[in-house]
Amino acid sequence: MGTLDRYVLRQVLIATALVAATLTCAIWLTQSLRFVELIVNRGLTIGTFFYLTMLLLPSFLWLLLPISLFAAVLFTYLRLTTDSELVVMRSFGRSPLQLAMPGLVLAGIVSAACYALAFYFLPIAYRDFKDLEFTVRNDFAGLMLREGSFNPIAPGMTVYVRSREASGDLVGILLHDNRKADAPVTMVAERGRLAIADGGPRVVLVSGNRQELERATGRVRILYFDRYSVDIGKIGERTADRWREPRERFMHELFGSARDDTDRQNRGRLRAEGHNRLVAPLLPVSMTLVAIAALLAGDHNRRGQNSRVLAAVVLAALLQASNLSMQDVVTKWPAAVPLLYANGLLPMLLAGWWLSRGTPAWVSRLSALAAVPRRAAA
């Protein structure tokens, strides 16, 4: 790679890094606000909160790297064209394909990074994210540690704990169970403890009373007890019992045999995710070729760059939108898998042909006709 190529590559690389960092920070900030509720209502620590949100970064980069590279390539080559630097390079005998080589080299690197994300970093990070989120949202013991507050531990069930001893015993417990709306139950106990049994988690209350209201008659039934056990349902469901989403799975799991009935019911989603991971990393190359072909193909015209930039942006937006929509199409109709691959490969081939062959004659005639009113106005 010559000096000129390294110069262009450095410009594109710096612009890509800046755009990717800016977009990632913006998306990360907006998405992390969804988990503030875990700090307020679930007692999540700041360290765990940041670790949870950082696990989303591979998912952000998976979508943002092609967009960042496209914006950086479009901006850099447009600036080089406006400053007449590309004109000088053309005067040295460089073809449009040679001028595009620095951007294509970086596109290949970004594409390889996207494949690394697709095959390893995305599923492992998203799997850890979903496991941690599931644990935090279903950590009943963590909820019980919040002393002096009313904790909604399950739909229709609220627990208040005055204090917790070092042994794990809970002191001063009030439990309100409204799962049966026609007969709500309130239990008060001096002490208690969380117990995990075969049937699920239970709260064992000691020395208290149980008050049940019959709404139909308005009567209150009171039961005094020395020991009472309350089933709290599936709040303590294990992480291993959770069905893993397609984004949490590695490639061999997406294309492998179904493990259970849920896998068989979601076979279309799993296969569509697998095919999408094979095609989506090609977007950096396709979008880079679209941006470069829009600016370099055909004759140089400094007054005609705005229309070319607009066309490149529209084509890139359509390419990104079609890639996202094609995954849904393949999920519903597996026979449409070839269309997904065509959507990833065809723009790359057409843009590469456009760049190597130049602008067709009919496009040049349209550009010339569009330039006539501008010359007349001048």
C-alpha cells in the first residue's frame, strides 16, 4: 500500500472511529435508561448496572459499525473531492477502483470484526446479559434484603421487612397476598426466613397471624400460628429453565437439531438468525462500495456532489432496512432464504461493477440535463 493509500486509509479510519464511538455512546445511554428501574426497585448496585449495560455493546456494534463506516467513507471521500485531492490523485493515473482501495481495505477489516461479533462475541455477551437480567429480576432473596420498604415480589404479592439479621433471619414481616382478589390475605409475623423447596421458593413465617378478608360478606378471618409457610409461585425460576433466544445462541445451536418443543416451534426464528449472521457482516463492504461508487464513478463534477451524496444515503438506508426486514420474511417463509443472500451480495456486485465500469451513458445524459438549468441560472 502506497503513501497515498495510507493517507486515505488513515482519514477513513479516524472518521470511522469517531462516528462509531459517538453513535455507540448515544445508543448505550438511551438503552441503559431502561435499567434504571432495576436500581430503584430491585436494589441493583451501580457496578452491576454498568456491567449489565456493557454486555449490550456487541449488539450495538453489530448494527452501528456498517453505518459508521458508511458515514466515514462518504464524508472522507467527499472532503477529498471537494478539496481537489482526488483530482490530483486521478492526474497520477489512478483509476476509481484504485482510489477506492483504502476504503475497501477498511471495509474488509470491519466485515471481519462483524463476523467475529456474529460468531462469538454477540451470542456470549447477550447470553450473559439475559442471564444476569433474569437473575436480577427474579432474585427474591435480594428483594428481601431491602429493609424498611414495601417490595412487590410477584404480581399481587407485597412484602415488608423491618430488618434482617446476620444469620439471614427476617424480623418484623408483613406479607400481603392479593392474588385472589375476592379473598385478599395479610400476614404479620415476628420472624421469618426465605426457604427454597422442591416446589419452589417459600416464605416461612414464625409467630404471627393470618388475616383473610371475604369481600362478599365483609368478614375477616384471623388465624394465629407458630409457623406458617407461604408459596410465592415461580418467582425463583432457575436460569437454566429459561428458553434461550436466537441472539443468545452460537451458530451450531442455530442450525443444529432442536433440543425441545420450544425449539421446534421457533425453528424459523433460529434458522433466520443463523442466515442473517452469515449475511449481515457483508454490509460494511456493500455500503462502502455504494458510497465510493456514488462519488467516484463517472466524470468528476464538483457541482454535482449533493445529488450523489443524497443518492448514496438513500441507497444505504434502503440496504440497511431491507436487511432487517428480510430476516422477518425468512422467519415466516424459510423458502425466501436465497433472497436474504441476494440482498447481501447483489448490492455489492452492482456497486463494484458500477465503480469498475464507470457511470452508464444514460446516467451521464441525465446529469448533463440536470446541469443545464444551473448553468443558465449562472
